[in-house]
Amino acid sequence: MSQPPETPEVRWEPYQRPPKDHIRITETSCCAAYEWAAQGGHFLILRPAQEEGLYEETARGRYRQARQLWEELLTAHDLKHQNEEAARAAAERKRRTRGPRVKRVA
């Protein structure tokens, strides 16, 4: 099995939405780990913070730079899911090849 994917080095900051400023979420990763957003002429990436209902942001700025990081995060995220699925499948195959457990009576 291949090495787990490395997530790009990212500096996350608390997201604070300015009053009366609208945010547009246009893409969400497969399990909502990341969201691609536009706000006030900037692009940014959001993720849920550890505290319920709050978010963190990164890559706020121009489209090209934010989009590059978005693609890197999604690639690493997808590979992580693929590796998890491969590990589950391998564990299931191993479990099946051991055969049923038989209790021996002395």
C-alpha cells in the first residue's frame, strides 16, 4: 500500500464574517471537510472548526492562488479516503481468509 497522502502546509485562521457581507459557497468536498467560497471579491477555503458552528479559513485572496491550494487540498483529501478504503478492504480480506473461529472444548 502506498504512503498516506501529505496534506499541503496550510495556515488556518478563524473565519469572521463581516456584518452585511455575503458569502457564496460554490463547491464542497465529498464529506464537507472543505468549502470553496467567494466573498467581497476574494476567494477562500473554509473548513469546520473544532468548536460547533464555527469555521476556519485559509488562502483568502486572488482566484489563482486560492484555487491552487483548493486543488491540492482536494487531491490529498481524496487520496486519504482511497487509502482508508483500501485498508478496510485489506482488513476484511484478512478476516475472511482466517476462516471461522472454532471454540475447542477440552
